[in-house]
Amino acid sequence: MLCLSAEGVLPKVDYAIFADTGWEPKAVYEHLDRLEEEIARPAGIPILRVSAGNIRRDALDPDHRFASMPLYILNQDGRPGMTRRQCTGEYKIKPIKRQIRELLGHPYPQRVPTGMFVEQWVGISTDEFHRAKDSDVKYMRNRHPLIEMGWSRADCVRYLTSLGLADTPKSSCLGCPFHGNAQWRSIRDNSPEEWADVVEFDAAIRAGNARANATGNRLLGQAFLHRSRVPLGEAPIDHVTAAEWAALQAQTAEADLEELEQGVENGCSPWACRGSEAEPVQDDFGLAS
């Protein structure tokens, strides 16, 4: 949408906002810098980078309140489970709303006057039209230009390719538990430093986040980044053999097999988070987001 706006296909936007969890892959930050230099700045579109902190550091800090990631749990009785997902609301939605209030000139605790709002463009394509929703606050009105244009994910890829941006990386936390095996392999095989980082983090959160442990709310089980619920460095992320794949097909639905390899469908954006609807969070006035 930024490129479409910069080229004049869509009206020129006033701002583009990137919600930074502090733990994106290096390739994402490099791509964002390139977009800013080659696309946004020449078109006079400021990119605002907003943040609520570093999600990795916060998870390991016993003195910091932490919004939980959706970790895979192996309970003491051997049953599987997952922790609640609060990270999208805390690290993406809330900082975006805070920035928008400041742009409107009414930061918390001020109330935004009736009738004052921003039109917010959300990059949801026709493939995921079911995620196109109205905003839950009156000072933000959502619009979905890609759906209005009838563009699918494939259309977006073709357009980016025509601009020399075919290598646009997915934006998600480096250690997001919703990664599929293909994403884990890509980190391991192409970025050894980042792989060491996520393997170290996986080991560090085995007993849950540090804040919960410090306050006596210790996890009754073990936490993992990979859905196999084994340490990431030992997880079965490599391509399976034909025989193993046939066995998996006999036991697992086709959609689940695709998810195992490619990760949970839909982008990990503030308004279309992977896995399920975003965990409700409270805005400045206690309104569910």
C-alpha cells in the first residue's frame, strides 16, 4: 500500500506506521530502511516507527510486566497446551493507537473529540477478506484498499516484483511460535547468529516468562517455541522423507500439514494476527481492542 500510494495509484497517505516489537529479523529492518529511503522519503511520506519495548528482553526480565507469547506447553501429565497470546495487542496495537492519538493532538488521558478520526488503511488482501473489520475505537476508521482493488496476495507479489521488491520478507518476531518448519529452517540455514539467538531464547523460557516465575506464578510444565514441544535445536524442522510424509498424511489433515511446513496462515500484522483473533487488550479508556 505504501508503494501504491507513493506511485499515485492510491491517494497519498499522511503517514505509514511500523509497529516494532524489537525482535524482528535483520532482513525486515533492512527492508524497512530501503523502503524509507527509496519509496517513502522521495514521495514525502514519513514512516513512523512505534514500539512498546523489546519483546525478547521483556520476556526474560523478572522486573518487567510481560504480555505473554503463544508458547507451546507440555504439562506435567504429558498433555499439550498453549499459553495465552497477548503480544499482538501489547506490542503492536497499543503503540499504534498511542501514535494515532498523538497525531490527532489528543494523547492519553485526553479524550478525542467526537467526529475527529483518522482513516487507517489495513493491508488485508482478498485471500483473507474475512479479517477485514471495522475499528473498535471511534477515532480510527479502517479501510481496506487491497480488497477494494480486488487484489490477492499473488497480485501483491507480482506488483512488488515489478518494483524490484520481490525479496520482501515477512514481518514477525524472530522467535514467533507460529513459524512453520520452512521459516525455522530459513533462519537456521541463512542466519546463524539469529538461529543461535532463538535457540538460546527457547531454552531460557522453558519454565515460562521470568516475571511470572518471580511473582510465584511458576509454569506447571515446560514451554517451547516449536509445536513438537522439544528444544528448538532438536526440533524436527527438516524436510521429511517420502515415507514419513505419507505416514503424516495418513494421520494429519492436509491443512494441518501445510501449517506445519509454512506456519499459521495469514500475516502477523496488528489487524490480522496469525492463529486466531487477537487477544483482547484494553485501550486508554478500558475499551476492548
